[in-house]
Amino acid sequence: IAFGLALFAAPAIAASPLPFDVGGPFTLIDQTGETRTDESFHGKPALLFFGYAECQSICSVALPRMAETIDLLAEQGADVQPILITVDPERDTPKALAINAPKVHARLVALTGDENALAEARKSYRVESKLIGEDIEGPIYAHGSFIYLLGADGEVKSLLPPVLAPEQMAKIAFKYINHP
């Protein structure tokens, strides 16, 4: 459940790189138990994804591609922070995220929180999340699938669909990083 590709064809608003408002403040807890806000990540660009550690669907594609994109950008001299915000706070506790985050990327900051805090973050980023069933592994969620490119100022600069190859994502991200 995510935005349609029609958004990419919409004309851009002069004051924003995107034709709609997206992004905003959040206060969540990382995998070490430390409180993090959106401002904790200001100062360098970031790639942000909403998902969950046990996801066997889009997350199993998006998170590795995001990690590879981070590494490709690092090879070009761009220091970009990878961030995950969970849609499954019951299973994605700080302890669980501490185990799972390094499996995605050594520098991934994985965020969780109570349902109200997570709902606010999802609302700010226009991410829908819905429990659609359970299997033997646990709950299955339908959720947004875009990777958000955040500038060093914390503003969303672009949306990257995870169907893009990491090389394509890195090329797009690098243009925004070098020309904010």
C-alpha cells in the first residue's frame, strides 16, 4: 500500500523537490534504547525505509538494495545514514533490532517506539501500514515501499522505488547530495 507511480509524473512545486508535502518530525527509540528524533540525523544525508525485520516480502528486497546503495555512495565519498522505522513494534523491540539491524548494514539505525509515535512518523511520511494476516513466522504487514532520500537538512529530496537497482538509486541520490 504505497503511492502510485503517477506521483513521479506530477509537476514539481517550486519550493519543494516533490509535488507534495512528505516527511516531518518523529521521536523514536533505536536498537540501543537511545531516543532519536528526526533532528538526530540532520547534518548528513540519509536513506529511510519503513518496514520490519521479519518481513519476507518488499523489505527483503528494499533493505539489501538500500544497504548496497549506501556502500556505493560511500565509494563515491558520500556519507549517507541508513535508517529503518519499523511497522511491527511488537516484534521489532530494541533488543530484536539490535540483532537484526547489523544483518542489513553495519551502520543501520533501526527505530521503534509505541504505536502513537510510530503512527505519527508514518503519517508524516504518508506510509500506510496494515496487518493483513499471519503465517507460521508471525504477523504479515502491508506497508509503504519507497526509500526516502533525506538531505542533510532532514528534508525529503526524492523517493526511490526499491525496484531500481542500487546503482540507479546511488546515481539519483548522488545528484541530490551534490546539488542540494
